[in-house]
Amino acid sequence: MQLTLERTGDANRIRAYDVGSVTVNESVYRGVTVVTPDRIIEDWLQVAVHALETEHMRQLIALDAEILLLGTGRRQQFPEPRLLGEVIREGVGIEVMTTEAACRTYNVLLAEGRRVAAALFPIEE
């Protein structure tokens, strides 16, 4: 799905998403991709949502976002509750949603000037 153009300065903006890919600015990324306003981490993980571990969450916390979006593919899938608790204890808000919803929400929060990060698992067929 193509998303509409909105001015956000030089910040990374999600332009489109499709099965297996996400487009940030003018580049297409495959695999689990992490997007912040000033950083893109390509092929962040080679594990499924249910296999997330404490170290993975620490890496996301280190991005210094005020809110973290976890886009879990076509279906909303929750990691272990203890992992969500670790993020919250560090003072970071976390929302788990489909990747499609995470892409749209990321752009809205970015346009509001929020410090947002999105960890986007690919959309499966």
C-alpha cells in the first residue's frame, strides 16, 4: 500500500509497505527492519516475534524513543509479557500491532514530532 506524502524534514518516513517489504524514503527493505526518524536498521533479526528475547528489547530501548511500535506482520502477535514489561520499566511506551498499522502509526507520530521507533516484521502472504 502506498502512503501519502507529508513533509517531515529529513526524517525517515515510511512511504509504502507490501508483502515482504517496507519502503522508507526511496529505499525498499526486506526482513525485520527498524525505523527511527534518523536511523534505519536493515535485517535487524532473523527470528519470529515469539522468539524475541531480553537482548532484542534492550537493543530497541537503546534507540532512545519515547514510544516503540512493534509491527508483527499481517497478524497481531504479542511477545512474552515479561519483555513488554522490561520496555515499560525503562519508561518507553510500547504498542504491538500489525505491520500495516505500525507503518501508518509511525508516520502519524513522526509528523507530530514524537521520538518514535518502529520494529517492523515482514507482512506474510
